[in-house]
Amino acid sequence: MPLALAALASPPPVAAQPWPVAPASDGAEQISQLFWFTLVLATIVFILVEGLLIYSSLRFRRRTAIPTFEPPQLHGNTRLEVMWATVPALILIGLFGITVTRLGDLNQIPTDPGIMHIGVTGQQFSWTFAYGNSGVKTTNDLHLPVGQQVVFDVTSVDVIHGFWAPDLFGQIDANPGRVNHITYTANQTGEFRGVCAMLCGAGHSGMMFRVTTQSPADFQTWLQQQQSGGGPSPAAAPGASPVPGASPAAGGGTGDPTMGAMLIVQHGCPACHIIPGIPGATGTTGPDLGSHDNVPPVGQRPMIATYPNGTVPNHSPNDLKAWLLNPPALKPGTLMPDLGLTDQEATNIVAYLETLK
Ligand code: CUA
């Protein structure tokens, strides 16, 4: 039950738009055409073969008692045999040729310096997107401008993941220690679902992301909002303050727990944590945030995230927020990724977690 629930609950809410029926990028359009071409060809062959089979079974079935004479005996038919070996071979060679040609076209990675690059980093179990040199990073939330070609530089920090937004393009592996490239141009605005297409651990099924395609103007507005909105981890210098960018008022009074619960789902937390009140939050890679084995729920815990040099005892909402804003800075090597949260997002998530008492 929990797994089925997770599958239903974790994906971000997006319009159902199954590929290859409605391809949303130029590349996906080409893949879609190839799919339909192959499907139609295969259907024609299928109907022909099955039709002949059924026809022969009916037409030449035994209608009378076994005749006393022996029917004429055949020993092969060279012309027919050559035909049914050659025709399928020609069809397969044709399909192969068309597919390879099209793959070659699709795999052309432009080197034009003006083209936007988006860095894609897979990590158990989330996706981080870095937009060119804007400094903007998002987690599990990919924004794309319509009509502009984008090159994705895809890699991983741990195991092999598979970067795939089916409506927009084919899948590409995210390998640790290597950067793979893929490119496409979104051609319609909308929201689409992306997944991890490579079994990568216990949280694989929850490793999903949302793709929002928007007009170039809207995209620029969004990018600027991200830049000015405090951005992800403004604490590039982690030692500066125990709570990067925390205002004195950020103690929890300003957080919205309902928004926090939505953000928890959006950022993929359910894949790794058990979180009371969040549907599908059944992950076991990270700590169980509910009450278990005499451990109180997270809002009541005397300490959180055991840091290398001790713990945060008597943790306050601000400590929890500092942790969420940049876990690796506080505890190098932690499995908890930097989610690229803004200050307000972290405040909202803390507001939700603090309700767990
Ligand atoms: Cu990452 Cu499956």
C-alpha cells in the first residue's frame, strides 16, 4: 500500500499529456514521427501475416473424411522463400537507416556560445537544475523558455540516474564523473512530468521533477525573481552565520505550514523520509520524522541532524531552517542535498515540521 500511495501522491500535479501523442518539443516531435511510422508499418505487416494465417486455416481446412489418395507433395518453393527472407530484411534495413539518421540529427549538440546551458545533477533522490551562469538553482522544478534551444549538461554525484521528461525528449543517463549532453527546444507552454528512468535505490520511484515551459518573457521574469528572491543558498560562504540570511522574525511565526507541506512534496522529501501528514512520505533513506521507537516527532526532538562536532541540542526552528538551507555545509558528506530553497521556502517547511509534535 505505501508504495502505491507514494506513486500516486509524490508526482507534482501536472496535466496528463502522454507522449508520444502530444510531443512538446521539436525533438520529441521527430521521435514521435518515428514511433508512428514504425507502428503503422508493423501494423500492416501484422495484419498481412495474421490475415494470411487465418485465411489459410479456413480455406484449406479439412472438410471431408481423410481422402484415400495422397495429395501432391511439395518440397520447397525457392521463389517464395527468397521473397519472405528479402522483404522483411529490406524493411528492417530501411527502419534501421531511418532511425540512425534521425538519431544523428537529434544528437547534434550545438556549440554556439549563445545557447543556454542548464546543468542537471542527479542525486539520491532529487534533481538539481542550474541555469547558465545566472546563479539560479532549483530542485525538482525545471523551467524552460518555449522556442529557445537549451543544452542540458547532465551528471550525477552518486550513482547512475536517468534524466527523462517523456513529453519533451528521450532519456539520457546521468553518470557520476561524466557529463552527458542532450538538447531540445520546447515548442508549447505547459507543465510536464519528468522522472528518473534508472533504478537507483530505495527512493527511485519518488525521484520526479516538474517541467514548466513558459514564454521567453515569463521565463526571464521567473529567472529574475529567483535571483532577487534571495536565491538558493546565498550562503556560498557557509561560515558567515549559523542561519544564512535568517531575519530575526524568521522564527516560525512567518511560516505557512500549508505551503510548507506542498513544498515538502515538491522538493521530493517523501522519497527519503517518513513524514506524518504527507501522503506518500514513506522513504527510509533519511531519518523518520515521525514518532517511532521512543523518538518523538521532529518538532519535539531535543536535537536534529547529528553534526560532526556534536549536535544541535535544544534545537529551535532557526536551527532546523539553517539545516534545510544548506545541509552539506553543516554536515559534509550528508545524504541530504542542498535543495536550493529560498529563505521563505525554508521558513514554510520549518513551519510545517514544527507542527509535528
Ligand atoms: Cu535516480 Cu532512479
